[in-house]
Amino acid sequence: MNINWRAIGAGIVAAIVLGLVSGAVVPFTDLSLPVVGGTLAAVIAGAVAGYVNGSDMSSGAVHGGLATTIGLVVVGLFLTTFGILFGGLFGVGLGVLLVGLVVIAAIPGAFGGVVGAWLQGRTAEPEMTARPQA
């Protein structure tokens, strides 16, 4: 399987943007259940990567999982750095939590990649598989 880095790059950008604003996009999830915003961001970022890749669903799952994982690492390092600078020991705990979240976030990212590949397949023009009847 060839890795489409353009698709992964699009998913990473989506993961970074949505990961940084996920608490603001989904109301009240940053206070009550912060996982909802992160999971929603992972599914959307995976769907972007799967849609841009556009081949089959298994490839979409791989690309969605990769894009979400890499994007989460970037967002997590950014937030952990600011947590350490402004929160002290709390930022270190956030960094430890990040390792577990990277593994868990690949699952909704892969699901989003499957959905994105499926959507890309539905919007593509159908191929002629047989000769027309005369």
C-alpha cells in the first residue's frame, strides 16, 4: 500500500485546527466531557484524509488513523508545552495522558478515514465495466 502524504497532510491540518478549537466548537464539552470534542475532531480529520486519499476503505482507514495520530501528537505537544509553562506539574501530567490518547485517537480517525473513502467513492463517476449493447 502506498501512503498518500498529501491526504495525510490534509488530515493533519484538519486535526490541528479542530484539535485546538474543539472545546470552542462543541459547546460545553470542554467543561463536562472533553473527550467528545477530541473524538469529533479525530473523526472529521480522519474523514478528510480518507476523502483526499479516495482509494478503497482499508486505505482510507490507514490514512485516517495516521493523520489523526500525527495531528494529535502535534496538538498534544503544543498544549503540553503551554501546560508546563503556565501550569507547572499539571502540564507534565497532561504529557503522560497524551501518550494514552494518541493510541486511543487512532480508532475514531480510522473510522473517519473509512467514511471519507466511502464518500469519495460515492461521489466519483461510475466506471463503464461492460460494452454498451448495440
